[in-house]
Amino acid sequence: MTNLSERLTSVLSQAWSWWSEGLNRKDEWARTALTVSSLALFIMWFTWINKLYKSRNARYPPGPRGLPLVGNLPFLDPDLHTYFARLADTYGPILKLRLGKKVAVVVTSPALAKQVLKDHDTTFANRDVPVAGKIATYGGLDIAWTPYGPEWRMLRKVCVREMLSNTSLDGMYSLRKREVEGMVREIHGKVGSPVNLGEQLFLTILNIITSMLWGGHERITSLGTEFKEVVGEITKLLGTPNVSDFFPGLARYDLQGLDREMRASALKFDRIFEYIIEERLKLIDSEKGVEIKDFLHMLLRLKDEGGTNTPFTMKHLKALLMDMVVGGTDTTSNTVEWAIAELMNKRETMRKAQEELETVVGLDSKLEESHLPKLHYLQAVMKEVLRLHPALPLLVPHCPSSACDIGGYTVPEGARVFINVWAIHRDPSIWDNPLEFNPERFLNVKWDFSGNDFNYLPFGSGRRICAGISMGERMFMYELATLLHSFDWELPPNSKLDLKEKFGIVLKKATPMIAIPSPRLSKPALYT
Ligand code: HEM
């Protein structure tokens, strides 16, 4: 650094002499311009030297060699979670890849996950927003993509405290009950025939979420089918690797046409939101004083109240609706689908879960949400499903706002950081028989998913932990408990259970879970 300070002194003295010359000329304007540009030049030079010095001294994590220009892109396996796990076996718990112009860092140990998500939480609480994500969320105005700062805090507060708090969720039980009972009626109508459980679950969760968002009043009807289509398009586009992300300089050419497709899908969503909001505003005008208990009503009130330093705008409102619909549906419905698949693969465990339901609820009664806290075995089933099949196996990638030391290596500013939760959840040094589906491991042990234990992180940890944990937990438990309590499930004749995974923005079953229901409850009236 001696060299650095010598050069610094020399630049300063040169700047001073230019400034004095300017004084002699008594040219006020030239003097100011000279001073400002010298200072700007000096700051730029100093920042550059400082970065150069830091990058020369940086020690980057190990990783596989890539090709010039494209780096490791040509070697990526589409099943990223298993590919990263294999690389970690060779390169260790922190490794680096180059994806075009981007640096990716993969973390695969609880100790290093803790360094990222707890010790350096503020630095890593940012996101490297994909181009498609930005387009889908009104320029990245939602919770998931907004950079860490006052705007993100305001959105999170609205979401977690006002919308998804336990009190607010309790107040909306009747809406969830209406949708879950509708699902039971529909499945009862298909008794003896194959049911595509993934599709059924997705639609039910979508209806639950949309009715909590804006279905608290009968006049605004559910737009289930239209939404299902658009959510499918958006999650597919979000999960497709995009050249525009790896080579930002090429983003304007949209070489794969993904940005154009996303714009079209986002526009469909926006039209639905516009329609729903317009209908609601008309309703509020026509029925002054009417009490409507849903999120849309609360969000519109918040928007009108303003009052905070960070205003809550109509675009924020729509971006939040988008977060709830896209972030809550696929994650929760896939987790329930995995649960059914694992239970069908292990009949003894299915029987124990159903026996618990018989004891707590009884075959002469419908299941209510109030039964859920008493279903300890089923809670262990949920934890075990989230261990083996975490919905977001690499979390949502984090992005450091400045270079940071993790495990003795430098993670450069702006890197895309993946925490391979899927691999941590299957690490044999942490879990006995990690590949076995065994809910008993969660019975009588204090494992929870609050993000304090870095061996078990299905919802992430730290500032960016999932904003919808209590809602996800309630919907998962209510749906799974209802399906197991109301029906017995068999595989269609001559079919085999397949537990293969398919990586995407959400980890899915490679083949849909199809099963045949038969009634369990004591009388048909319980299915109406
Ligand atoms: C089984 C269900 C669910 C699972 C497993 C899950 C998991 C996750 C994970 C792993 C993250 C990323 C955490 C990180 O980056 O460190 C996340 C973020 C998020 N989740 Fe969930 N989630 C579920 C359900 C929901 C629901 C029901 C909602 C809302 C209705 C929701 C809303 C969000 C939002 C808004 C974020 C972004 C948080 C932020 O960036 O600050 N999630 N979720």
C-alpha cells in the first residue's frame, strides 16, 4: 500500500497546483469546473486502484475450469441441485462457477450457510434479479426481488405483519374451509377413478390464495382457470436459463425471446389484476361502509392512507398480489404432492398418519383447522417431506452487496450465491439414513423451520427467510390432513410409483402423482 499512498499524494499535489493556476486567472467558472473534475477523477482513480488491489489479493473458491467467454455454461446439468451436490463432493463446501459474465458461488455446508445467512446476513440480503423476474414484477417491485433497504422492509411489513400474521390468517379460516370442502366434494365425485393430485392440489391452493386475496366478497368470482395457465407460464419462464442474465450486454437483443414471452404473460396477469381492482373499487363506491375481509381491501386502504416515508403504490400492490399467487401456489401444492407420494410408498407411515386422524378427529366428523395443532405425527410428516424435497432446493439465490469473505474465500460483489439446502438435508454426517423417508426422526426432537438451525432450512434463514411460512404451513397441513382423513388412496392398476425429481424454480415430481380415492368417512353427508 506504500505505493498507493505515494501516488495518492502526487495526484493531490497536482490537483492543488491546477487549482492555484485557476485562482490566478481569477476565472471563477473554470476554477469550479477544474476542482470538481479533479475531485471526480481522483475518486474514480482511487476506487479503481482499491478494487484492483482487493481483487489481486482475493482468494476465490475452487471450481471446475470453464471455456473462454462462456465459462461453465456448456457443462451445466439442468438438474442443478444434484449437479451442484456432485461438484461439492469434488471441490468442497464452497465452490465457484463462471456462467458467462456472472460468477456463481455454491455453498453446501451448514457452517458456511450460517456465515452467509446469519453472520453476513445484511451483505447477502440482496438479490441478483433475473431479467424475466424483473419483467414479471413491475420492474422488481415485489418482496422477493426488491433490494434490501427501506422499500423491501415496508413491503415485508405489509406482507408479514398485516396479511400473513396468525391473527389475520385466523380471520380468514372460513375462506380456506370453503375451498378445501369444495376440493373434497370434487374428489368424492371421482371416487374409484384416477385423480391427478398435483393438478387438484394446485387449483385448490390457488383458489385458497385468490379467495384470501380478493374473494371475501361473493360478487368478485374466482378466476382459477385463467390464473392457473398464467402461473404455469410464469414459473416455467422463471426457471428457464436466459442468455440475457449471463451476458447482460446482450439483454437488449433478447436472443431466446424469453423476455418477450414473459412480457406477454405479465400483461395477462396485469389485466386480471386491473379487472379485479376496478371491480373492487366500484363495489366500495356503491356499498359504502360494507365490511370486506380480504387482503385486497386491506392493501387498497394502505395505499390510500400513504403516510409512511416509503409510499405504498398501486404497482407495489400488484407486485405483492403477484408474490402471493406465484410464490405461494407451486411451493405449497408440490410439497403436498410429494407428501402423498412418499406416504403411498411407505404404507405403514400412511396408516400411522390416518390412525392419528381417527383419534383426533374421528371418522364421524369433518376435519377443521383447529385439529391441526394436535396432529403431531402429521407435523413430523410435513417436516420430513420438507427435508427430502425442499420446494426451493437452492433457496432464492442471494447476492452480496460487496465482496465478502466466506470460509476463507472471497465471494465477489454481485455474485449469484446458491445455498444447496437439498444437499445439506441429505448429508449423511448430519442425518441417519438420509435417503429414507422417516417422519419419526422429527418426533420428540426440537427441529423447527424457523431458520435457526443451519442443518434444516426448508424456508431459508435470516432477513430473506420465506415471508409466507405460517400460511404455507397451514395450507399444507389442512390439505394433507383432509386428503388422508377423507379418503384412502391406491395406485391405478399396473402403474408404478415414481419418486424422481425434476429441477425447476420449484422442485417437482418428474411424473404427476395419480391415485384412486375411496371414501373413509362414516356417512356421505360429510362429503357435501
Ligand atoms: C411449502 C411452502 C413454502 C416453502 C417451502 C417456501 C420456501 C421459501 C424459500 C426457501 C424462500 C427463499 C428464502 C431465501 O431466499 O433465503 C422463500 C421466499 C419467499 N416466500 Fe416462500 N415458501 C413457501 C410458501 C410460501 C407462501 C404460501 C407464500 C406467500 C403466500 C410465500 C412467499 C414468499 C416470499 C414473498 C418470499 C421472498 C422473501 C424475501 O425475499 O424477502 N412462500 N420461500
